Amino acid sequence: MLRRLLVLLSVAGSLLFFAQCASVEADKNTATSQRAIRLERAEPLLLDSAALTNATASAAGATAEVAKSTSEYRAMVEAADALLASTPGDVQVLLVRAKAKSHLREYDAAIADCNTALRLSPNQAEAFYQRGLNRLKMKQSPAAVTDLTKAIQYNPQYKEAFFGRGVARMQTLNFRAAIPDFTEAIRLDSIYADAYEYRGISYASLNKPAEAKADLEKAVQLNPKAERSLRRYVEK
């Protein structure tokens, strides 16, 4: 069935895009958002929504170098539409379409596809994960935590779901609860740079500078782009 989808994508001029991006969840276009949230300190640090967007991208397994156009995402949706017209119960195709819709900021439509997938396959960890990420992007943090917890329930090795749940908890300023999620993501993947970075930010928000410094320095070793967080939250 997926082979048929690949053929349709090829006709749409998107075969290479699909091969590279079928597992990509990130929405990089929101990185310029100006919204900020306050942290739990007398002299609060600021964690802007661009940082949370980057975390959402990381939770989605995105690669920074992959940035496709709206037309390519639209072609992906159209190809999935064509296949679902004849095979409406294909859960994997529904999830592919949900990912593309999420990139197009059609979050409600993406969630609807996840809902359909879950009606067809109630124990589908990926569907809970995708729905949780869309809810995270919509700042529906409690609902995102619920979905990502379900994803973890059905796939305890789902490091991205642990990371995403930690980010959702950061959105509600629940840094103490976020830290164990990042810790578990690191246990599952010892070189998970983003998990070190956001655990370090959480420690910083709780006024634990030693722990924050250790995590953020490790994050920089794994991903030099994390140096921005190190300077912002530790080397002030």
C-alpha cells in the first residue's frame, strides 16, 4: 500500500521529498514567534516560543537541513487523498497525511486524521504521538501530555514521545515533571542533544546552576547550536 503511495508521490513530483520527510514532524516556519512564557524564578529567565518550536521539531525527529515548500507538502496531502479515496482504512497513509497537514499548520485537520487512525487502530503509538505533537503546537499542553503518555504506554522505547512530553510540561512551567522525561529520553539515547539542552534549561529555571551547566555543556558537545542556550541560561 505504501508502495502505491510512493508511486503517486512520484507522479506529483514529490518522491524524493516523501522519502526524506515522511518521518519529519517539525514546523520550522514558526521559529520567528514572539510569544514568551515566564519561568519559576524571582528573576525569571525567558523561554521564548522559538525555543519551544525547536524542541517540538526535535521531538518530531526533524533534521535542520530538511526544509520543503508548501507546494510539496500540499502534493503529499493530495497523493494521500487519492490513495485514501480507494483505501480509506489505511492507517499508515492517514498518518502520512496528518504529518503533511501539520507542516501546513492545518493542526485541526491533522488531529482529525489521527482520530480516524485511532478509531481504526486504538493501540497505535504513532497516532497518539502525532496527535500529541499537533496539540503541543496548538499550545494545548495538558491534552498533549495525555496523548504523549499514551504513546509511551504503547511504546515504552519511544524517546521522542518522552522528549515531547517534557516540552509540553515546560509549556505549563512544570519543570520538575519535565526533567524525568528528558532523563528517560537520554537513557534511551545517550547522545540526544536536545534532551540534554532542555533538561539543562529546566534545571536553570529551578535555580540549579550546576546541573544546568553540566547538561548544557554536554548539549553543546553534541550539537554546537546549543551554545545559545548555554550562554543564555548559564554564562550570563
